[in-house]
Amino acid sequence: MRYEFRVTGTVSALLAEAFPELQKVTVPRQTLFFGTVMDEAHLHGLLSRFLDLGLRVEEMRRLPD
């Protein structure tokens, strides 16, 4: 499954390193992370990492395979 996560603001390269399995794209006022999510446990782990790092996920959506 591929997912996209839209995070508030610009995420630094250092913080982005916490998500090696995701690609990062910066757009105005947001940072997009996208990539393959292996299963529901992996998805919850990613969301926990965003939260633990103080990043606000504005939107999350599953992308077409």
C-alpha cells in the first residue's frame, strides 16, 4: 500500500531522516511524505513517529497502487 502524509510546515532534513522509508517533497506551507506502508502496524508506527517528533499530520491518504 502506498500512502501520502501531509505535514504542517517545512520539515528539516534532520527530522526527515526519521522516515527513511518515505520520500519527502516540500510544498508551500507543507511537507509531503509518501511511500510504501507494509501493513497496519507499520502505518501506526509512522503516525507515532510523526507525533513523537512534534509533527502535525494534516492529511493522510492511501494512494492508488
